[in-house]
Amino acid sequence: MHAWATFWTWLLVIGLSVFFGLAVVVSIRGFYDVHALFSSVRERKNDGSE
């Protein structure tokens, strides 16, 4: 019975680690995408005012 508890504990730890790792990667990529979006909007606004 102890082996099952150890197995599920490790599975939980690995699953949460993968989840948080992906959340960090997606957050960083999303930050750069939003930054690029605002940069392109700013460029369009500057091009239209000249």
C-alpha cells in the first residue's frame, strides 16, 4: 500500500511541476506577444499622423 502512495505522490509532483513550467513559458511568451502588439499599434499610429 505504501508503494501506491509513493507512486501517486510522485505523479502529483511531476504533474504540478510540468503545469507550472508550462504556465511560466506561456506567460513569458504572452508578455512578448502583447509587447509586439502594442509596438505595432504605436507604429501604425505614428505612421498615420505624419
